[in-house]
Amino acid sequence: MTVSRGVLGLLIAASFVTAEPVVVPQTAEARTLFETLFPRAAKRRKAREARRRERIRVIEGRRQRALLRERQSQNGAAVSAPRYKRKVLPPYKAASLRDMPLSQLKTAVVKERTNLEKAHQLALTSTLNRGLQKERLSLDQAVRAMAAVSVLPAFSFGDALAGVDEIALKGTAKQIAAVRDHYAANPAFLWLGADGQPTDAARAIANVLETADQFGLTSNHYAVRFPLAINASTGGAGTDLPEIESAGRDLARPDLARFDLELSLAALRYATDAKHGLVTAEKLSRFHDFRGNKADPKALFDELLQADDKEAFLIGAHPKVPAFETLRQELLRLMEEARQTKTVDIKAGTFLKPGVTNDQVGPIVEAISLKASAKLREKHASTLGADHSAGLYSPEVVALVKDFQREARLKPDGIVGRRTIAKMKTASPKSRLDRVRLSMERLRWHPDEFGQRYVFINQPAYRASYRDGGKTKLSMKVIIGKQSNQTYFFHDKIEYVEYNPYWGVPRSILVNQMLPRLRANPGYLDAKGWEVTTGSGRRISSSSVNWNNVGANFPYNVRQPPGGGNALGELKIMFPNRHAIYMHDTPAKNLFRRSKRNFSHGCVRLEDPRAMAAAVLGTSVSQVSARISGGKNRKQSLSTKLPVYVAYFTAWPDDAGRVRFYGDVYGRDKALLDALTKEDRKRRSAGRA
């Protein structure tokens, strides 16, 4: 006979009845017995107990936080925890473009024309008077002498400008001012001859503008309307101006003035873009610093007008760094590859199973025909050549897909999903094209030439190189800043090497990481042996500071003394800058084994700091080691400051001239592409492009 659990429980309970008081033992054995007899009830009891403990924990946490807020409030400190935050820039905004103020220009030109006429009359009168008074010249001779001194053309720029209502191109305020001021002071055609046809210089400029795409620019940004009397396609001569009838001449004059103005502005815009780039780097993010890259349109326009070879001047406005020409050749190669590469677009999210109807069947068959082997194309020739506009995923197409999947080492199930479509896609050179163009744009933010000796740090490549005489003499791995503490993109000059350095803790680390520890333990820095000083340089003990009163505006300086555990290791290579970025050693050598090395707080950690220090100083590694071995903090200045480029290029040539491509570790390629797109839209909407 089976005894129920309830009856068994009563029997056990009765067995505990005695004459003495009963003490229920709270032992593991007792709990186990209860759980054995009543498992569901025990489970519910445990759940209730867990919930009770959680409520107590939450309440206690709230009470502790309330007490902390009360103490902070009494001490005058902020209630919320401090946080060192970096400035976030607003979304990129394209540069403003303006119209050429023709009314102002016309007024200035008329005034200058009047002045020229007066000067002409004075010159005539003066020449005649001098000739007649001295009786050395006849009247005819005096007139001819005057004509040699100053001749006003019968058909002037001012006459032509009077009929111009608008011009196609716009420019920045400084570009407009440079062109306007020149014509106002010199009201004459720059690019047209006496016959109303473009000069050789004008044709040379037009040729450069038309080939802007070959230099990473966009030719549509510099499109110029040719006058009616000019054959724009051939640049050949039209009808000579003196032979045009009066009505025809009136029609042609505005076109001639418009052409001259537009070509001037287009050439100036090209020169500015080629030399300084289209995008303002500092507007991309706070991690860009090229404040010295400022265009001077007036100076550029003057240089253009003074140049004997206009074409050479415009081409010479591009960076003269050898890497630029290597990138340009790669751009031309990729452009040709893109023209020859046929690609098929398959809608995102396409998913096919045998027997369905889908409008993507045709594109899928076409994509397979581009990627499949010759053997597969021969086997399924009839299917590949059939009309699939009906979109039926027929057995014949399924068989084609299965064979393609076998070739691609996928499961041959005939189901077309994300993985199969990925194998169907033809690799497009567009991504590499974009990266080459971006590198060419970034080079325009730099000096025209890097110099004979310099250090080049390419962040996407995680590599630093010392170059001399156009060759890499030393190259090593580097560690750069993490995503939240990105290494800046800028250039500077190395001034000195510091051995056994102190580490001045950055403010962001002091506020975000150390301040919470100091509030819990004011003597934290004293125990570590680190130095704390006031703004005036007076050294104090960290335990003497009420850290609850210290917020994001951290008023103290903290530095770690030299030693084995120093964050900067044995040395640092200094190029003082507003971003506190420099190269240095590190005790964390194991991180150099990683392929992706963005772990620092922004500075550049060197794999072989002694070798780099010796290179920039022009000395030997043994001499550098001897200075380190002394253990003392000391500096050694470079005899000549050395350029250093803390760069960011996802496409960059190696020493063999082959362009290498790297990952966009900080997402800066996307930001620059977006900015260039905005600049392109602004320019296209501003003109006829």
C-alpha cells in the first residue's frame, strides 16, 4: 500500500512530539528534507526569498546614494558625477557660394573706363604739346607716339559687360572678390583676342578644367559656357569680330564678357581646389587640425595671370608629394577598370525558393553568367540565353543555381539567400576608387612637399616610418588611440626626445577614471607615488584634497614619475602641439601582436622607440640606450626640427609604388565622402553643372 506524501508528512511531524520544547534545526539537512518532500513549495519559497533580498539591495543602494548626495551637497560639490566630455561638431555644412555682383562690377568698370579715357586724353594732349613745343615732332608724329603709349580699344570689355545679366558659375566670397577686383581695376578681356576668339592661354585652361576628373576633382564643377561665335567642341575660330554686323555684334558682346568672367572664376576655383581641397578638414570632426591650410584666392589669381604657362600653373597647384602622382595613376587605372567591369544589381533582401516567381530571377541569372566558370556556362548555355523576364524560378534555373553553389563551395540547395547572392556579386572597384580620391583630397590639406627627412605615421596602417631622401629607412608597428580617444590628424615638427619621462596624466583620465577612486580613497595617488601639484606648481599630497569638491574642471596636475611601470616607458619623442599627441614607448609590448591596434588614449606608441629616437636625432641606438640607462629624466633636442605627419590615409603607396588599402579604423572615410557629396550638390545647384 502506497502512503501519500501528505500522510507521510503528518507521520514525520508526529514523531517530533515530545514532552520537551521542540527546537527546529535550521540545518542543510532540514532544508533538504523539506525540499525533498515539497519541491514546488521549496521553489516558491526560494523565489520569494530572492525577491526579498533584491528589494533590500535596491533600497539600500538608494539609501547610500541619497546619503552621498547629501554629503556632496553639504560640501558644495555637484550632485551628479563629473564627466570630461569632448566637443562634438555639428553635421558638415558645405561652403556658401555667391553670385558675381555684376551691378557693382559694371559701376566699377564704367568708372575705370572713364579714368582711362581721361588718361588717354591727357596723354594725347601732353604728347602733342611736348612735340609741338619742342618742334621736334610733326602733328602726325606726335599722334603716332601717343598711340604707342596708350590705345583704347574700339570694342572694350566694359562695352561687352553692359549686356551681361548673369553668369553660370558661383564662388566663395573671397573668390568672387578676387575676380571682381581685378576686372574693376583692369576692365579688359583676359582670355579673348582682338578677333573675339579664345587665346591659346584660354584653350589651355579649358583643357585642364575638362580633365579635372583625372586628378580626383570633378570636371562639372568648372564647366564654362563658350560664346556664340566660338565652336566649343573644337575651339576653332568663328567669325572675326570686326566683320560681324552691328546686330550680330550686339548679340555676341555679352557672351564674350560672360565667357571671360566665367573662365576666370572657373580657373581660380580649380586652382583653389587643387591646392587646398574642396572640404574644410576642421568641419569634419574635432580630430582634424589643418588650420594652416587657408586659401588666398587673390594671390592665386594674381599668380595665374602672371604665369607664362597657364596649364603648367594649374597642374602644378596639385600636391607635389610623389605619392600624389602614384595615387593619380592608380585612380586612372581604377577608372578604366570600372569602365570595363560589368556589374549586376540584385535587390537587397532577395530570397528565392524553387517554384516561386520573382522579378530578380533575371538579374540572378545574369550575375551567374558573369561569375560562373566556362564549364558551367557551357553546361547551362540554354538557360543562360533564355528570357527570364517572367521571373519564374524554374527547375532549369534551380539547376543552374545549384551548380553555381557547388562552384562557390556553398550548400547546393537551390535556395538563393544572402550568402549565395554575396558570391554572385562582381567585385566593383568603386570602394577602392573612393579611397584613392579621399587620399588625394587629404593630401591637399598638407604642405606641397613633405621634405627630405620626415616621420610619417599612417594610422589606418598602424605603422610609423622614418624617411630620408625619398626612401624608407625605418618602419615599425604603432598603437594609436581608441575610438573614444582618437589620434588626431595633423602635422607638426619634432623638437626633442625625452628620456625616462614623467607621464602627465591627461585631464580626461583624471576626471573620468581617477576622480572616482580619489573620492573613495583620497590617498590613492600618494600610495602610487605620483606627484600632485597645484596650478601654480606647488606640490601637495593627494590625501590633503577634498576630492568631493573637485569636478570636471580638474584644478590639479598629476604626473607619474619615471620607472618601470611608467605609462610612457623609456622615452617619448616630442612635437609639442595643442592636442598633447606624441610618440612614446610602452610597457604593454604584447599589444603589438594584435592586427588591430587602437588601444591608447590618443598618443602613438612605438614598437621600437629606441630605433626611432636614434633616427630622428641622427645618432645610434647605443647612444640612446646609454642615455636611458642613467635613469634620469633628461631631454635631447634635435639639431634641426623634423617634420612629422600624423596622417590618415586608407589608400597609400608603398616603397615599390604599389597602392595599399587599409581599413577605416575611425570611420573617417564615410565622413569625408558625405562632406564631398554635400560640396558636390552645392556646386551643381549653384551653376549649370
